[in-house]
Amino acid sequence: MPVKVSVVVPVYNPGVYVEDCIASLLRQSMAPDEYEVIFVDDGSTDDTPARLDALAAAEPRVSVVHQENSGWSGKPRNVGIAAAGGEYVMFVDHDDHLGDEALQRMYDYGVANGADVVVGKMAGKGRAVPVELFRRDHPRATLADAPLIDSLTPHKMFRRAFLDDIALRFPEGRRRLEDHVFVTEAYLRASNVSVLSDYVCYYHVRRDDASNAGFQRFDPGGYFKNLREALDIVERYTEPGPQRDRLFRRWLRVEMVERMRGRRLLALPADYRRELFAEIHQVVVERFGPGVAAGLQPTQQVVAALIAADRYDDVEAFAEWETTIALTAAPEHVAWRDGALRVGFTAEYASAGEPMAFAAATARTPPDEPPEDLAAAVARVAADTVALFGRATADLLVRERAGGAQYFQPVECTREEVPAGDDGRVRLVLRATATVDPAALTGAGLWDVVVRVRLGGWTKECRLGPAPRANRPAPYAAVSGGHVVLPYWTSPHAHLALDVDRATRRVGLDALAPHDVTASGDRLRAPLPLHVPAEGAEVSLRLTSSGTTHDVPAALSPYGSGALLEAVLPLGALRGALWRVALGTPGPRHLALPFALRAGAGGVRVVRAPRPSRLRRLARGARRRLGTALGRTAARLRARARSGRR
């Protein structure tokens, strides 16, 4: 059968970090004979060559190419392209991994849309990834109508014939930003680029030892020399004008201005900061006309103007001021409505812990002139923030705590100028309500609720909270969208989070009293502290006694502020025993209910559930202690493996 996808993985001394990558590649939902995995070992000196050779011997879809160390990932990727037999080529780094359905989904999406390049949704474990690009699917994305330029890493799927037709390969040798050169040209010359946003395809992982190549401090001179090569690609395939300025703006914003802002700048050694600034200044005055900075946000425009004017001390002073700015988001209401969680909140910026206040009407300074000093820079940002408040946006995302997958939720937002004293100043407050659909939560785990605000010159995120204990919303868990979702407030910070298909005791079913449950004939009815949508939810009851189990169909329907559980009991099968009862929910999981059924000749009686025996409680405790000990042992082994490689 023809190979649909060739996965190319450049490898150099990954140690144990390659294991998650390998496991994810072997777990792919695509048929094993429809894809191949090509590891290109770039002269590893650890145990990796032997590990990969053994894997290739056991797995027909895996092959390994060994070569002398080339110094960077460009040559290994090119070697992988030459060895690839697939219709598409997918690049994966050895310390990252794929979602289980990534290859199948990206391939199908690419074929359906005739794409030369397929960009799959990314998630970051300790690493930043593009956010706005994955707000929705883009079957036919262009550099003009989608923020494609925000994603220049090579971890995408490229049609092999397209790469050959335009003779596109990675720059080789010990260098930086070879991926920017490659991906930028691919975007500019592709007949179509498709962006798949409804499934996390690629997980960028920050290693525990922070030794990922992208986290290493670089030589500024070499780095910006390589960056100029990416700018050369843009100049080669675009005409002077708005499109070129818009593309150049990406490098000005991400690689230059953002490196000169806030804590990111101040965390660097003083001499390195100045060296970095000098190289950035040189690129800015060499390559960027006024139209490039003009499209930046107000704070970015200030920093760009100071860079162009070669005023490092003012850049540093502005960075120190920006460290005092933070986003705050306060919950107003959290409640279920017909199967969806409605989350109301306000958001605004604070400075030094106090809400920021702005002069209601101030003349704006032309952005092409640098501010005279720090006070003028702050005043300019304040004036621009008020003037642009009508464009401010607030979003709510749910973010998986373990894996980093995140999804935008629908939001209704209004903007309010709130008086902040007698001097005419105002606070700029965004008031929003988001609707969280449980069906959008793609897996069991803990999901943090994150507010993202774009206001004035800042795009910032924060957790939703804290919620004051006195009037903190406490909605029930819900059975909706194929999940059991429990909203809760973290401890000690009181941020809103969602427990999806994991909670047991905290679901609150222990609040049910046996006298609230009725058993009449073969009919069982029990009011439960759960929310269900208007159409209800199909569940089950698991009845257990002395090793015998019966699973009984049941239903939940709205009932007052909670839900009504109803089931028909198999009376003939229950006689003469005490039956523990558990609620079978999507997952599938079974949540213990605090009552039992005693069946006899006179029918079924509802009684309090017996407590587990002392022996069973001891066994549970032993299992928990064993699990903790195994986790600690694994952590020690990982730490020992890392120290052995240093």
C-alpha cells in the first residue's frame, strides 16, 4: 500500500526524552502500513543509536539513518526528506510528541483541501505556542487572512511533491532559524495552506532540564545574521508595500521588540542585554521602513521607536515599568444553563496591584516619533489605550493542565469606563460572559479556566479568580456532553478549574440521604445534586453484592435545581441480598451512591450504604502509599538519568 505520511525525526542525544515521542508515533490511529517513521540520528553519543536500531528491527514502519554530527537540525531533516516515500512529510522533534490521531486527521484534511502545507493545532507543555492561529479551522489560509506567520516552526505536514517541485530544503550547518527560512518560503509559494484547529496534533514539550535547543542562549550576531536570511525570503517573493510590511512585522514584534520588554529583558545579564539590543537596533535601521512598526500595538510601538533611536537606557526603564502591569479577572457568576456552564467575569489591568486608571481624553502622540522620556512613554501608552478601548477584547479559554491543550469558548463582551476618583480618570473594564460546552473538553483531566485580554498595547492572560470565599459560586457537577464536569475553586489560590471525568467524592453525591430515595415496586427514584441538560442524560446503575454485578439502564432528567435519577430494578435477580449502588456515567465511570438496596419477599428497601471493612480501608491506604512511592522512585530515576548526561 502506498505510504501516505513519512514522519521525519532528527535525533541527537535525547536520552529518555525520546520515549514519549516514540510511543506517540507508534500509537497513531493511521494504519501501520500507511505511514513510516524515519529517525535521522545526527551522531548521538548516548544510548540512542542502539535504542533506535532495536526499535527499527522490531517495527517494520520504523527506519533509522545514522550520520556524523552536523551541528543542527537542518541536515537531518533534509536527509529524512530524501529517504521519505510518503505523499506528505511530517517533521517532529525528538523531545515532542503527537496526538494519537494527528497523522490521520492532518493527512485527511490536507487531501480534502488540496493543501501543500497542513498546520495542526499545537499545545505547549511549559512552552509558548501560537494561540490566535488556532481560534478556528482555516481550510484555505493565506498570509493575508490568517496569522500563519506566527507559526514558523517546522512541525507541520508538507506535500512531498511540493517540496521537490520548488526545490525547498532546510539550510544546513550549525546555525539558527533554519526553520524560519524553510517555512516562510513554503507559506509564500504554496498553492494552499490548511490549518486544523479542532484537535491537538502536536505537543511542544519543555524538558525538565530545559535543554531544548530553543531554550539555549544564542550568539546575537549569528542569530540576527540568520534572521536576515528569512527577511531575504520575504523580499524575494513579495513586492514593497503593506503585505511585506505585515510579514516583516512578525520578526520585529516577536524576535526583537518582545525580547526588549518587561521581565524577559530584565532577566538577562546586563552585558548580554546590551549586546542583544545593539544587534536588534542594527536590523531595525537596516531593514524596516516606517510601515512595519506602524501596525504594532501601542506598547510595542514605543519599544520599537526607542530601539530605532538607539536609546537602550530608556528601553530598560520602560521594561521596568511594564513589570508592574498585570491582568486581573474576577468571577461574577458561574452557573449551569441547559448543559452549558455560563461563566461571567470582569477583567482589567492593574499596576503595582491597583486597578489602572487613565485620563478619559488625552491627545495621542504620533507613533513615528520616539517619546522624550519614560513619563512621556507611559503617557503615550495611556492615551492610546483609552483611544483604542473600543477594540479591546476578552476571551475565555479552557486549558488542559497536564498536556497544555487549549480551546476558545464563545464570549459575549461589553466595555465600561468606570470612574476612578474625582480627577476625571477612568478604569477600563471588560465585562464578559462565556459559555463552556462540556463536549469541547476533549479528555479526562483537570482544565484551568484562563482569561485572555487584548487591550491597548498588551495581550495578557491570567487564571480566573480568586473568588471571595463569602459569595463564591458553587455549582453542582454536570452530566453533559458525554462528560461528568465538576467546576471547582483551586486551593489556596481560589482560581476556577474544571474536573472532567475524574472527581469521585467531590461530585457531592454523599449529600443524598437514604430517606430521599424511593423504591416503589420495581421503580427507583432519587434526587441527585447534579445538573443535566433539558433533554436529560442516559446513565446506568451498577448493583453489586458478594461478587455479583448487575448493570441496569437508568436516566437523569432535570428536577428542581438538580436531577432526578430513575431506573427499573430487576427484582427477580436481587432477592435475598444487600446491594451496593453506583451511578454509571460517561467515561465510563461508576460513582458510589450513599445508599444500598435490600431485597426481600416484601420488595426492595432503601438503606444506608455499609462502610467498607477495616481490611478494605487498609488495602486502599496501602495502594495509595504504594502509588506515591512508585511515583517518587520514578522521579528519582529520571533525575539520576538527567544528572548522568550532564
